Amino acid sequence: MSFKIHCIDVKNALQNYIWLLEHKDSQDVIAIDPTEAGLVEQYCQAHQLNLAQIWLTHWHKDHVGGVPELISERNIPVYGPRDELSKIPFITHPLADEDHFEFHGLKIDIIAVPGHTLGHIVYFIDALDVLFCGDTLFAMGCGRVFEGTHPQMFHSLNRLAALPPRTKVYCTHEYTLSNAQFALHAEPDNMAIRERFDRVEALRMLGQCTLPSTIELELETNPFLRADNAEEFQRLREMKDQF
């Protein structure tokens, strides 16, 4: 199968990335969590891509902000969490846990991951070893627990940790360096974290993207995936909130 993933760096204060998944034969493309419409439009024009679908992971404005403008004059299907329809009324294809659909023959599986928001979902593509995980799992970190509970978030992260180790992790923020600093604080004797910190720091000094990660790498270097139970996870998450 002929697919390619593109990255748009929003260059905003929240350091968002917009991921695009292209079917190369047709040049149809999916925009995932499009923060700003103009950036998607410009990128598609510059690379001769046809915006065919929009996928949303959760309702926060930095993930859905560009959608109304992108769909204002076109009939573009918008996939997103069924449990957040009240907050994202322009979803045309509501999705729940264990749903699946296809894009040019590519099967996409939905995993519900409540915690950051109650309705948060992620998109897993086994054939490509790809996970688009919004704000649930970050490189060396995880999202804040805003709407759910810490046990919910712990369970959600464990579901993602159980995916194949080779799975590439595409989260939506460039938070890796600050996450790495906390990971070193949490596990000062973890050599894998120290080595990864050095690599991440070098990439960021050059202004380069630190993503994607992999599930295997996260299991070695992400304190939140290494927590043994929900209590330990909550202790770490609350430490990070104050870090």
C-alpha cells in the first residue's frame, strides 16, 4: 500500500503538529487535528494534495480550530469521537471504541482513551504500524488529566502500551524536550532516558521534529508507561503538573 505521512508545524505557543496521511496513488489526504485551516490549505496546494477527510481525536480548540473553515465550501467527511458530539457538532462520522473504517482500502481502528478528555479517541493503523494519538500519549510523556480520572488515564495508556512495539507514535505536540527533562528527574538512573534526552536536545537545538516515537521506545523511556499501578501513575502525573 502506498501511503505517506506529512507534518505541518503550526509554530504556535502550544507547539502543535498537524499530521497528514496521503494515499500517494490518488493524492487524497487526511488532515488529523487541523489547528489552522490556512496552513492545511497552503500545504495541500503546494504539494498538489486533495483534502479528502478530517480526523479528530478530541474537542480542544487547538485540535479542531481549523475544521469549520476547511469544510465551509466543501463536503469533506469529518471523523471524530461520538462522545464529544455536543462539543464538536460538525462531526459527520461519529466514532466509538472498537469501531473501524477504511481509507483507500486501509483499515483504521478506533481505541477510546478517556483521561485527557472523556471522549478522546485514537486512530490505529496496523498495516502501517501507525498510531495517531492526539494528546493521550506523548513522546516521553502523556497528556494532562483534565476531564477523566487518573485511573482512567492509566488504563488508556496501558491499552496503547499493549500495541505492537514497532508501532510509530504520532502525537500532536512537540513537548518531547520538556518531557525528557521530567523523565530524567523521575528516573535519574535510567540510561535509556539519559541517552534519549541527549538525542532530543540535539534535535531541538537544530529546530527539528522529535517525532514519531515508537511504542518500544516509550516503554523504555516514558515514566508514565513504566508506572506499575494507577497510584504510581497519579503520583508521577501530579509531579509533572508542578514540574
